[in-house]
Amino acid sequence: MRLVPLGFGAVILLGTALLLLPWTHRAGHSLGWRDALFLSTSATCVTGLSTVNVGETFNWLGEVVLFALIQAGGLGIFTASLSLVILSGNRLSLTDEQTIQATVGRLDRARPLDIFIYACLFVVGLELAGAVALFWLMSHASSHPDIYRTLWEAAFHSVSAFCNAGISTYPENLARWRDYPGVLAVLSLLVITGGIGLMTLINLRYFYFWRRDPLRRGRLTLQTKLSVLSAVALLLFGTATSWAFELRHTLSHASLGEQLSWSFFHSAMSRTAGFNVVDPGQMSPPTLFTTIVLMFIGGAPGSTAGGIKTVTFAVLLLTAWSALRRRDGVQLGKHRLPAKTAPVATLLVLLALACVVTAVGVLMLLEDGHPASQTHQQWMAVVFETVSAFCTVGLSTGITPLLTPGGQCVIIALMFMGRIGPLMLSIYLARPANPLRVRQPEEELALG
């Protein structure tokens, strides 16, 4: 369990040292150690928040460092845990199998080596396909494109999107591409694919839907079904609410096609990545509140996204529905969830809420009377920033550079905890349970 935080910490410190090098900066720009640590943590934890303008501060060498940090952090514990098991040369123990099942998911008839190979192929293949599509779209959008620069921008944004980092090399983020729905669609697809999770993609790889024989066709796990269905439902919900709430605000001067395109793009980014074509600082309070909810839910387990995860949210809803129907246990279709699933989901949500509430309180104390507390929406901006950091989303209302040194340290800790915490907790909970040696008599409690 020490290897995960130590590994991420080592990558962050290495990235900080590289970003401090003067030859990674543009002429006339420099970077302090706190800003370098903040950005290195944000890139490694695939968050996207930054105290400096990336496009204005770094040259091509600095962008290469960020590219490497994003790719290293985006793969996360998924391939790391599998590669450690494979390189050790040992057979999987029961604890190893339970750990991989908790962090990666159970896949029938798949060896760890097969899963690792397919994971690498999926990552490289999807990022390469995204880079090719973006290069074609970006090069055709300009009459005299710089081929090499366009190729680099396409590759950088493809990796940043698939890893759900949301870091852009453009000073204005993706605002320059707001009138190009093709570019936005490719980036949204990459973000959604990365947010669904590699284990879902690999499970789909083992599902041969065209075969008639059920034994040779394979099956989709319940987790895969919940991941896909919840992702579609949240995307539609986010698109509808963003369009409805911003129709008379940031979308008032856009055409219907642009309104729907920008709303869908914001919905996709709200749960996983930090790209934006509309400044969140100018959005209405209902939109910001809805975005906070989407950020808190996040993406699917085993993905590059953060949050409490969509499957956790779905389990809570199913548990509540079963309680309302007075059912003994949680059942979905032909599947029955294990008794430990609902308590674990409740634990994850309570811990996440405790971290967010505590961090909001600390930030409000640290930022009281400072510029960050005097911006648009005030307390809403602080809550928005906190949830965005802990859930590794990267959207901001613009207060990140205005935070005090103490506030920036709180955000750094939140990004690290939001990325490492769920992974560590999953590994811990995968251990064998400690049964009660003595069971005391039951006694009913009044609830509600």
C-alpha cells in the first residue's frame, strides 16, 4: 500500500524539479516552487487546475514534461498494479486477485498479462486515433497550418483528454475551437472513453455480441452495464440542465447548434476533465450547482476520472430504492449485490463528503478577506474549486491564481488525496474481512 502514494509522490517531485528548470519556460516567464508543485500535482493527478497560464508560461520542452506527467498519472493504479504482479513473476495470491478485482474489476477468462496487454493497446490505440482525428480537423480549420505544431497540439490534447487531465497548451483553453463541433466531439469522445474505464473497454473486448452461442459470446458484467448506463444518463442530464440554465446567460447569443454542442461539451467535462469553451466563472448559480453534483459523482471505477464513481452512486440509488420497496437486499435484474456492497458505497461517499466539507471550511478561513473570497459567486466559487480539486476535474471559476499560499497548499493536498485516496481505500477494503468473534443480540433503532 505504500508503493502507490510513494510512486505518485516521486513522479510529482520529479515533475516539480523539471518544471522549475528555466529552459522549460518561455522568454520573460519564470515559475516559483509552489506554482511548479501545484502544476506537477495537477498533471500527475490528472486534474487540470493551474495557478499559471500553461500556454503563456511554458515552451515546447515544458509542454513535453506536462505531457509525460499526464500520461504517467492517467494510467494510474490500473496498469501499475497489474504490471507489478506480472514483473514479480509470481502466481496471483487470493489477496492479489481480490485487490485487482476491487480496483480493476472481474473479467472472465482473462489472465493478468492479457489484461495488461489489452490495457496498453487500448490506451495507445485510442490516444493515437484521437490524435489523428484532431490533427485532421485542426489542420483543415486553418488555411496555412504549421504542420509540426498542429501535430503536437493534436497529440497533447488527445492524451490530455483520454487521461481526463483537461490541461491545454492554449492560453484561452479550448475557446478557439468553440466554433468547430468536430474538434469538440472528438475531445468529448476521448474524455468519455477514458471516464468509462479500461476495465469496461476490456470487458467489451471479451463480449462477442454477434455469436449466437451464449457460451462463446461471453457476457457483460453488471459493473460494465452500470458504468455505461450511468454515463449516458449523466451526460444527458448534464446537457439538458446546462442548456436550460444557460439559455439566457452564456448561451444567449449562440445558435441552437452551438448551444447544444457547448452544453454537451460542458456536461462531458464536468464529470471528468477540465476543458472548457465557456468560462465557468460567468455561469449562473444553478449551472454551477449542477456542475458540482456531476463533478462529485465523477466517472467509472478503474478509469482515469475522479469523484465517488458512477457505480458507487448507482449502488446508493439502488439501495435507497430497495429500502423504499421494503426489500431484503439489493437486486438488479437477475443479479443480487453482495451484502457488503452498500456499506462500502456509503463509506466512500461519507469519506468524500467529509474531505470536501473539511477543505471548504479550511479554505473559507484561509481566504477570508482575500481576493479569492471577493470574486463572482464568492462562497460558491470556493465550494466549486474544492470539489473540482478533490474529484480531479479541473474546472474553475477563476479563483485558482487568487488563492493564498495556504489555500493553494490545501488544493494540492486535495488533488493528491482525490487521486490516491480511492485507490488506497479500494486496496484496503479488498483485504479479507475480520469476522466478529462474538455476536451480540440485535436491537432496533429508530431512523428518520
